[in-house]
Amino acid sequence: MDDELTTDDHLRALAALEAVVQNNDGALEVLAGGAHERPLAALLAAYGQHTLHRVLLAAFGVEATMTRNETGLRVAELNGDPMARIVFLLADSLHHQAVLAGDDLATAKRIGGSILLAIHAFTDADNQDALALLHALRIEALRAD
């Protein structure tokens, strides 16, 4: 479904999204990473795809405890939904932007903003709610490790 994200990737992406919410360009510069890390724009695109897919699965009631047939029916419904297809297109376009961006932090910030707007569209969260959500996602990432 998407690139494998490590716990460190999740934490770095969440910190970058918090920096976007807070309009903290200095924090984004620190999070840009080094030569051996994925560029921030690419990381945010992968994280956005991961998160938006999880949101869609939840919205369509796809759960790990379902039978294979139940899962297949829900996934078919999801894949046939025009709004879900738009989310898939958004995730794909974020990856294309990230490839073109390379290490450009302004584009990484825009990608982060797009992810936050997409989350807002599903959750109706404002910036304070987004920070609370990002905090909860950080706790979840730390527990998964």
C-alpha cells in the first residue's frame, strides 16, 4: 500500500506536521534530516498516504477482525467510492510533488499542509484539534515500537 515507515519515520513526520501547524520553519529545517535520511517532502508524502489510507479504512468500516469476504466487500465499496478515489489521487500527487521537491522545505511544508487539510476534511479538526490528534498518533507510534 505504501512505503514502509519506521517508528522514527512516524515520529519525524508527526513533528514536521506539528511544525506546519505552528508555522515553525526553524523546526522544519531541523527535521530536514541528513544525507542518510529520506527527504522531508518524501517522508511527509509517505506518511500522508499511510494516514489517509488508515482514515479511509476506518471510514468504510474495514477492521482486522473481519472475515476475508467481509473485508473484500468493504474494500470493493471503498475502491468504488468517488471520494475515496480522490483521496488516492491526492496521495499520488503528494508523492509526485515530493519527487520534484527533493530537499525543498517550502514544498515539504505545503505537502504537510495538504495532509492536514485532508485530515481536517475527515475529522473537522481545527489546528488545536490537529495538535491533539498528532499527539495521540505520536503515543500510538511509540507504543507500536
